[in-house]
Amino acid sequence: MVRCRLVCALLLAACCCCRRAAGVPGEAEQPEPELLEVEVGSTALLKCGASHSPGNFSHIDWFSVHKGKPTLIFRVRQGQGQSEPGEYQHRLSLEDKGTTLALTHVTPHDERIFLCQGKRPRSQEHRIQLRVYKAPEEPSIQVNALGISVNSREPEEVATCVGRNGYPIPQVIWYKNDQPLKEEKNRVHIQSSQIVESSGLYTLRSVLKAQLLKEDKDAQFYCELNYRLPSGNHMKESREVTVPVFYPAEKVWLEVEPVGMLKEGDRVEIRCLADGNPPPHFSISKQNLSTREMEEETTNDNGILVLEPAQKEHSGLYECQGLDLETTASLQSDQQELLVNYVSDVWVSPAAPESQEGSSLTLTCKAQSNQALEFQWLREKTGKVLEKGPVLQLHNLKREAGGGYRCVASVPSVPGLNRTQLVNVAIFGPPWMALKQRKMWVQKDTLLNLSCEASGHPRPTISWNVKGTASEQDQDPQSVLSFLNVLVTPQLLETGAECVASNSLGKNTTIIFLELDSSRTALNMSTVSPHTRANSTSTEKKLPEPESKGVVIVAVTVCVLVLAVLGAVLYFFYKKGKLPCGRSGKQEMERNTSI
């Protein structure tokens, strides 16, 4: 029996020696494999040990070990390499004189042990652990757009983070307001999963669930991917997102725009605000001054009460009611007073003032307002301020004092709040016309447009002594402007045109004389100017001579001056003896001069 056991032991030892001599890889205990780290897509340089002599690489076999099973992938014989059929057939080559095996286009599937074995002069084995890395793409984040209610009893989905095409699987960390989040029972839950793509890369999907509070309505969430490359540890961050948080309102209040002092004519908006999300259903009420009860006002589609234009009747107490449609809770704001400042219509007394020349007149201006008023009087045609105060005194009135006066009632404390009233002062007197006579240059058988203006109180009427097409235009309550279109005939040239203005206090006349002028055209014919007025009692004014006669006089004067200068120059040269005259000529000139 003892002999049998001894024989078995000897046979087992012999078998082991035979297997080692046969060169089966991986049978003997080996040290930890050499670690080689590369990125996806790069080239891995597999070296068969660094301590072997060059002669050891003449006969080498390369194996890939997958799931503990070695597979021959490359042979080296006498420095020449040959790939074995299979997945590595077209990606392997020898470098560094056969000492290095180059594996191109590395993929995640290449993460395994590679083994090289030399057979001569004795069996040698070297293992290399290939580690493959790939940085994931920028993480994308998708927020829960539907929002989360603070009344939820379980964590709700906040956002989803996706990191694509990384290797190995990156680690995800969630942040809220730059603070990392950790799993917390019934508060924070992070659920991650991964998908292996056909390329061997991983796509990571992480879902953050949490119970949120009202204070989280502005919280910023983002995810971070941590991964490793041969160069070290790295990380990538997503953009920050904010999830809608729904919470009931605790109070409501009114807001009025514009802010500050309001005045009639402004566009005023009254809106309700609340500290809840979503806001409750709002209604706006105003106190009825008669019943002292709050009555609901009509708002637009956005729940805003628009007062345009604002009036003093809009002043009063307003309040807002908010109804939470989820909890059916009702909230009411504090009452807020709205004050629309106003100035009433302005009254001037007397309303239609009239007076005689040389007398005095007093104009009084009145208005009402909820604020202190200031008054001032302005002359309408000049804009000049005549008086500050509600009363305007006019003394020793003349005809020129007639016309418009404007009273302005304003509120200094409310910029832009004012009202005005215009009143026309009439001075009794007969019609007053610009000119008594006027001459016009015309062409025969052409249409002529004549005009005549008169003023007075009572307002005068105008008539013409010739037939034509007449029309009138009111200038102001005391003035009238009359036009007459007439054909220039020999009779009209002989008699001229007479414009007669009359009222109950008298009449006045302007005569327009017509003169033929062939050098002029009908387009140049002027009318009686309403701007160059003279008193009706003034003497006759004649037209200046035509402009062409003045031009002739100026031309003659210039010629005379030129001849005088020329004569002086000639006389100067003669005295100096520089003129080409003979002696006899000089004597003749002296003789004529003495005569």
C-alpha cells in the first residue's frame, strides 16, 4: 500500500514537469501583471518584459486571456510577426525590432490580460493587464417641467442626468445650491442605471428624487460626472436647473402702477399679488361710497383692473381677494386707498368780456382741486405771462388789447396736472382796417385774387363794390378776412376795387387801385396784407414805385461813379507825363484849358 502511494506521487510529479516543459501558459504561479492604461481609439504598446535579452524575442507567442481562457493571437519567429485569424488579425504589428506588439484602435472590449511567452532557450512568460478609458460626453440634464408640490408625501422626481459614451462607468454626484446631495430616507433618493452600447461604452442615467420645501423655489440643481483617464481623475458638470415648486399662498396684497402721485388722465393698473405658486384666483373690489360695502370690479383677462383714463371718481378704497383652487382657502388683502388728483374745469368771469376803449376790465379765474392750486394769466398770441394769481386787471384799454387771454390752473405738487380756459376780450369800436388805399400791378384779362381784412366789435361785415366770387374766413371773434376773385377788365382798371367793412358803430373802407404792368405776371400780384395794419384814421399810404425802377437808378449811379474814377486815373497819369501825347498835343490841351 505504501509502495502504491509512493508510485502515485512520483507519477504526479512527473506529469507536472511534463506540462511545464510543454509551455502551457498560465499554469505556473505568476506575479501581478504589468498595468498598461490607454484611452479608447489610441494604440497600446505591449512590451514582453524589460529584462530579457534581445535573443529571447526571436521566438514569442502572444495570447489574449478572456474569462481565464488564453487565445493565441500573434506569433514571432526569427523577428518576423504573424497575426492569427480572429478579432485582432488586422490590428497587431511589431515595433522596436520585434520587442513590442502594437495594438491599434483600442476599444473597451480590449480590456483584458495579454500574455507573451518565449520558448527558447527556456520558457518565459510575461503578463500585461490592459486598462481602457474613455471620457463621457458632457452630461445633459432634464428638469421635471411639471413641478413638485410641497404637499407631496414622497420624494418626487426633480431632474434626470444622462452621461453618454464613457468607460468605465462614471460616478454621478448631485448638487443643490453647490452642496452635494446624499441619500436620505424619505427625503432624497438617487436612482442610477447604465446601458452598454454596442461599442462597449456606457451610458449612465441618474434620476434625482426629493421632497422639496417652499424655500427650494429658487434652488439650483445640477449633476457632476467623475471619471478617470490615464492622466488622472477628471469631472464634468451639467448646467444648472430650477424645478417649479408649488406651495399655497399665505398672504395677498395690492400693487398700483404707476407708483407715486396719480392724476386724472393717467393710465392706472391695479393688480393682486400673492406669495403662493401657482397664484390663487384673484378678484378686486372697491368700496361703494353710498353703502360702504365692497363691490367687485371688472378686470381684464390677466386679472388686472385698468383705469384709463383715470378720473377722480376712481379714488377710494380697494382690496384683493384670493381663492386657492387646490385647498379652497380664501385670503384677503389689506384695504388700500387710491387717490386720483384732479383739477376741475376752469371758469372765467365774465365769460364773454367786452369793454370800451380807455376803460378798465377785471378777469377772474376759478377752479377746484383736491390739492393746492396756482393760477396764472397768459396772452394767447404771445404766450407771455401777464399775471400770477386768479385775477387779471386790464387798465386804459386800447384796441390792441382785444383778443385771447388764457387762464392756467395747475397743481405744483403733481407735475403735469393742470387745466386751462381761453377767453376773448372784445373792445367796442368801429371797423378797423390795415390800409386806406393800396396800389396793385396787374395784367389785363387775368383773374385777380383780392383780400381785405377788418376787425372791430361788434364783429364787422365786409362788402365789395365790384362783382366777383367772394368768400370769408373768420380770424377770431372780432376779425374777418374776405377774398374776392375778379377778372381784370378795363372798367376795373378805371374804377379800382373798394372793400367796405361795417358794424353798428361805423364803417371803414379800403380802396385798391389797379395799374397795368406788362413786365409782371398775375402770380406776383400781392393782396392786402393782414400783418401790416394801420389805424383806420391814418392818412393815405401810397405804394412804393416798382422794384425795377429802383434797380435802374442804382445802375445809373454805379456807372457815373465808375466814369468819375476812370477820369481821375487818366488825369493822374497825364500830370505825371506818362500818357503818349506829343508836345503839340499838350500845348493844344493847355490852350483849350485856358479858354
